[in-house]
Amino acid sequence: MSMIDCSAVENAGTGVLTKGSVQASSWKPTEPYADLWATLFPAKPSPELHDSPTSPIIRSNLSARKLVKIGGLTLQATSDLRNHLRLDTKSGILEIYHHTSVLKEHLYETRDHPDACGNLPRELALETLNTIYTILFPFADIGSQSILRKLIRKGGFDTDCRRSASTAYRRPDEDQLVFKYWGARLMDLYDEVDDPTPRGYFERWLQRRSGARYVMMATLVGVGIAIVLGMLGLAVGIFQAWVAYQQWQHPVST
């Protein structure tokens, strides 16, 4: 119902919402359901994403198209809400919670019944949907939408990921979100796009020898091109010399 693995909660070996941390939690028999969510998803607003002049730039750089092409990431579906936007920097796999229809059902249930029990916190559900519909796969971004269609067709993503219709489940006063649940992970993704982690052998080799690995990569590419052009020029020069020698050996009378 809540789309979290309770057994995994008790034996968690990785961070809940903090990259690289270790935070284990268990749902105790005397612990209220609401308190469980507060433990699993601690609120920590990220002003860089909603209260900063650079927030539009940051959000625009978090589209699926840029995460794949610039960050070199692989998008993978997850059915555990706690793993949403979890990035494995070593493998380059970004997990995305894709059951948008489940989140919407929780929101439908509590839209006109604020005291309904057994549902996800509204702000958590809304924020998760926002990361999918407006940040990762904005409708105006043709490239990101193409990636989403491929993920639905081959990656097992919920087909509902392409249907927003937020007015059906959103309250009038829920237009502004502060990203207090997923803000930290979104900023981690932004840092990854800004400075991608080297994963291939060649990129790791460059990083071990230079902090500015892309400068060295560009230099090596330039040297390689210069060598190729030099060899082509040498070949052309040899051919021209051979043609001149043949003309000298076998002059053509006019």
C-alpha cells in the first residue's frame, strides 16, 4: 500500500535520502504510521530549487535528456519509493519510482478528506510526481519524452508516467513545492551533470593524472588529429613527388 519494503526498512544498509549515508530504521509495534514516514523521509528544504535566481537553470539541467547525454546515466525503474532518485555513481544507474498511478490514488483519496488514514503524505506524493512530470520528463522537452517512451516500452515504466492532469488530484493551495524530500538528491544529480563521474577506463585514467580531465582529453584528441593530418599531408607530399619523378622520367611531348 505504501510502496516501501518494510523488511528492507529494518535491515537498511544504505542511506534513506542522504547520498552515501548509513541510516537503518524499523517500524516498531508502538510507532504510529505517520511517525514512520517522518523517520523514512526527513524533511530538509532545498532553497536552491525554489527560492534562488538560479533555480530555473538547475531544474532545466535535470531533464532526462541531459542526465543521459551529459551525465552518462542509465535510468532504471524502482518499485520502492525510498529509492526514488537514488544514484549509484559507480555504475551510473539512476533509480526512478515510476508508479505514478499509485501516487495519484493516494492524492485522490485525501484531496477532499484530509484526515484519511493509511495514505502517503500529500506533499511527498506531489513532490515525487513533480520530479517526474516537470523536472525529469517535462512535456516540452522532446528528447526527454522520447527517453520516457523508450523506458515505458522497454524498461517496464508505468504508462501513466505520460499522463499528468494534476488538476484532478491537486488542491488549489498546492501550486508551490519546496522540494523538502527530494531536494538533496536533485542537487546531487545536478552536481553529477555539472561534473560527471568518470566511469570508463579512459576517463578514469585521465582523472588520475589531471583534475581537469576534459582539458587533457581535448588536448589528446587535438594531438591525435594533428598526427593524422600530418600523416595525410606526408602521404600527399610523397604522391606528388612520385608524380613529378614520373613526369621527369617520362616526359610527354606536345
